[in-house]
Amino acid sequence: MKKIMALLLAALMLGSTLAACSEAPAESTDTTAPAETTPEVTTEPEETRIPSGLPEKMDLKGQKFIFYGKTETGVYAEEETGETINDLVFDRNRRLQEQYNFTVYQEILKNQTNPTKDIMASVQAGDDAYQVLIDGPGNSLKNYVTNMLLVDMTTMKYQDFDQPWWFQELNKSVSLANKLYMTAGSFSFKTREFLYLIFVNKDLMKANNLDMNTYYQMVYDNKWTQDEFIKLIKNGAVDLNGDGVRDNNDRWGHTGEDYAGYVLAVGGGYMITQKDENDKPVISAATEEGITLWDKLVNNIFADANNYLCIRNIKNVSSIWSEQTRMFRNNQILTYIATLSNTHREFEVDYGILPIPKATADQESYYHTSSGYNVPMMGVPITAKNLDDISFVLEAMAYDSYYEVLPDFYENYLETKLVRDKESVDMLRIVHDTIVLDAGACYGWGGYLNEIYKVVNQGKNTLVTFDASKKEAAQKTIDDLIEKVKKGNEG
């Protein structure tokens, strides 16, 4: 079964386009599901695996490789505990360490919210104690790259970023002038955890005579769009206590906060910056297409006071995020956007998962983004020695995880612990295979992301006027950084 799952995962991630990943639905056991054609899965010999490109024999002479910074559960496990993810990681490391004679360890900083300052201090002091740094790209990328503190990973000996064990679209998002300073791969479980997706209350779906399988099929058929999402959230809004005031005591078609609104736009192909032919980010926050997209979202979702509750407007609660979760569990929310975490194990309410919708059905791919500040990405500090050995370990961990860990991650963890149906596992694969980050958001150029927060929270599209006052200066900041990147790598 593990081999079959590995081959199925490979097929999903190696399609000619990311959108093609969504064309192979899992067979539903619900007899009311729409008719669909499920391709036959044939078992092939293990030799059909993509070659790793690594030397067959390697003796790393007992070296210790330390990952330093934010927590990444896919990197290190101290011992077996019976928890699926922990034990998968422990077994992988034990297997690789015995084969190649090295040890891996993770040193986690106490400051998980913003470890950038401590990491920068270590590198700038010339400390070579750490081989790989782990941090969220938001703010950290700006600081690390501006100060030339990270190795361009495209120059490392063994990294093959064209292979499916690296997040290729994510890498394309954050690279600058074809230089890549931070990455994530098949052993980046936290990267998956911090991806945003749509949670759907299946009990409320039934109460409104809606069939969840209809929406799963839309995804499989590449027809899950913003128009369909807007129609969905029009269902189920109720003034539960009849006081005429729409608040967190009532029922809603959709709730969210500012970043979740931005996530919806990214799902429709929106980016604050787009790359030119030289891999230089160009401000694109207020293109005609972008403004049209935001007008649709504002007019049909964020300004709809009957169907959409902005959780920033909830008063007198200790945590707006905890309150949103409470409301969902209390059958007060039909849909909301969040990240999948272990807290969902405790949900008694029945829920399904959907990807972030496309802008239109002919959009090339679904797109999913993560919390730019929280998602752990990895970089190698310029102070690190033995770069070839570090490169080997990273590639070996990514390659082994892709074939030996991820199949179990989906089959024995996600499917049994965090989601309630096999279709949701399919949805998660699509989400995980379509990861992008917006360089404009990560680097914070021009303050566009903060303006987007205002658009979502206030239900008014102000991006045109904001762009007119910020675009020129923001683009100059980008151009200056690109020139610094070029000179830094040449040196």
C-alpha cells in the first residue's frame, strides 16, 4: 500500500500542470455522488522511482547537521512516541543517518513569533554552529537577503529544484533574479500545516439541501470558482436570536479575517508582484485584472453584511480566532478559511475541505498560500562550512521523505486524524501541490499588504488610489534590491 500511495503521489505532483492534479478524484462511497470516471491505479515496480541524482555511497564521517530557528516537525524527532508524524520523521532520520554516517538535530528558538533577530545576530557574528536556518519568509527574507546572509541555494551541488520533492511553485515565488535563498520540500510538514483552505460545515450543508459531493466534483472538474463560492455562502445566514443585529450570536455563510481575504484573492491568481522574464518582481497590485478581481470579492463578500462576518469586528472576546472556531463548532458558520492543525481532531461537527476557488474555470491552476510569517522555510547561512555535505543531506532528506514518508503522512495521519472523508484527502493533495507565496507580501514592498487588510476589513476597494501613491517608490526599492542581489552573488 505504501508503494501504491507513493506512486499515486508522484503522479499527482508530476502532471504537466498543477491543475492536472485535480483531475483524478478518489472513489466516493456515497451513492448520491455525481457520476465520475476514476482512472485505474496500477502497481508498478519500485524501480520506476525518479533517480535521486545522489551518489550511491557517501560517508559524512559522523558530522552533525543542526537546523536552527522555527519549529519544523518534518526535520527532527528525538524519539519514537507513537505519534504518526513524529515516528515517520524519526524512522527516516535513523535510516539516512545509518546509511550515510551523520546525525541531524534541531535547535528551536524560544522566540517562535519572530526569530529573525536572533538568527541574524548569529550569522553576523560569524557563528558557523548551524548548518540550516528555519524562519518564516515574511520580514526575514527581506532582512537576510538585504544583508546577504544566505547562500544562493541554486549554486549548491546536489539541489535539484526541478524535482517534485521540492515545492517548485513556491521556489519560483520567492526567488530573485534566479537566485533562491529559502526553500521548502517534502519534509516541510509545517509548510503544509500553515496553508490556508476552506472548511465547510457539512451539517449546515445538509440543512440547506446542499450536497458536499457536488462541490468535490467541481474541484475535480476544475470548475470550483469564486462565482460558485459566492453562491454557496449565500446559504444559511440566519439571525438566530431575532434581535435584528448581525453579530457572533448569529449564523453566517462565511467568516474571515484580513489575511484570509487576501488568500481568496491569491486563489484567483492575484499577486502584489509578478515576475518579469529576468525573475525580477514587478508591482502588479492594481492591474485592470487585479482591480476587477478585488471589486468582485468586495462587492459580493466583504461588503455583504448579511452573509459575511469580518471577525476583526467581533467585540468583547479574548481571541477573535478562537471565537471563529467556537462559532464553526457551534454550527454558526457554513464556511471559513483557516489552516489545518491538530485542533481539528477535537471537532465534533462534521466538516469537509475545499481548495481556495479559482477566479474562473479556465484559470491554469488552483493557488494556495500560507502564512508568510509563520510558514517555516529553510536557508543556509553564509557562515556554514562543508556546503556540499549540507547540500547532500538536504537532498537526501527531501528525496526519502517524498517516497517513504509522504504516502503515510496522507494515508495514516491526515485521513485518520484530521479530516473526515477520502475526498478531503484529495482536496489536501491539491492544496499542497499548488503552493505559492507572493514576494510582494513577503518583502512588504510599499505596504500593499496592509492596504489589502483595510480593503477586506472595511469592504471598500481603495487599491487604485493607494497604488498611484506607492508604486513608483516600491518598484525602485525592488530594483535596488535586485542589483544588490546580483552584485552579492557575483562577489
